[in-house]
Amino acid sequence: MERYVCEPCGWVYDPEKGLPEEGIEPGTSFEDLPEDFVCPECGSGKEEFVPEDEYEG
């Protein structure tokens, strides 16, 4: 599963770890995150995330 990076702040969503503290189980792909998911660091929405290999930060 591919990791995604929040372009504004650089936070990385790792699907292997999930975000248990947010109710997102390990193994949850980025595509399967709720549409209202926001970055836990800066509050940016899913549309601000890019696949890690495309991140230019």
C-alpha cells in the first residue's frame, strides 16, 4: 500500500500503521479513508495529499 504526503506540511499517512487514535485501523489504504479525512498536523483535506513518490517538498 502506498504512503501519501500532505503537501502543505509534509505529514505522511502510512496505511500500514493507520491512525488508531483517529479510529483508522492499520491496513486502511488512503483511498479508503473517509472523504472528510483531514491531516492531523495541519487540517488539510484529502485533496492536498499526493503519493509519496510524487511529493516534491
